[in-house]
Amino acid sequence: MLCALLSNNIVIEVRDMSEDDLSTPNAANHWSQAVDVTNDNPTPGVGWIFNGSKIMPPDGITAKKSMVLTKLALRQRMTLPELIAIYTARSTNPVISILLDNLASASFIDLERSDTISGTMYLASQGLITLQRAQEILTTPPTATELYRE
């Protein structure tokens, strides 16, 4: 799980930890508490403050939600009829074929990248999804299960 390590209620490090890591006291007693932030979006960073129930950015820092999701999450944002239309169009439209190949080659999908936006809008321009659906797909922040984590 992804944990924020705290010292005096300040995040000093964010790292992956196992249950064993959490149960073994830190030899240097470097951190006093670990908080599971696996599903937090945005992911807390060093210097963020734990208020007893939630980790917040320090004053003056605006946290932005990640718009990066898994490839499967992008596919699951589309309905079965939309996917059928897209895959059917692949055989007659080389641009659709390229978009699908790019999706297969990607490690993740960043909804704010220009190529993601233009590709999704291209699907709408071809009538494979509606403009409203394209906007929903591109602007809805990822849920905890959709969020891509390195």
C-alpha cells in the first residue's frame, strides 16, 4: 500500500509499504506514523499536513487531482455499443486503427494530453461516440480504482 510517513503530523516521505514494514518499528525512529494514502487523489506530497483525519496540502499550495488512468479504465468508460462501433470502424478507417494501436502500446492514459483529447474528439467527429460522451470521458476525474499508479 502507498503510505505517507509522518513526523510531527508533517509528511516526510511517501512510499510503498507492506504490512510487515508497518509492523516493524523504524530503527532510526525517523517517522512516527504511517497513513494509507493508496486511494487518495491527489496523492499527498512531502510537506503536506495531517490534521488528525486527513492529509492536506500546506497553505498556499493548490493540489490538483490526477487525470491519469489505466488503459482498462478508459475502455470501461465506454459503453459496449460504443466499443463495438469503434472496433467495427477500425477495418475501414486507418486513423481508428492507429488510435487503438496507440492505446494498446501505452502504459497509461493521461486525459489531459493533447493526443488523448484529439483522439477522443476524433471518435466523436466520426459519430462513434457523442460529443457529450467524449467530454464526460475526458473530464471526469479517475476514481480510486481507475487511477493509474506507478
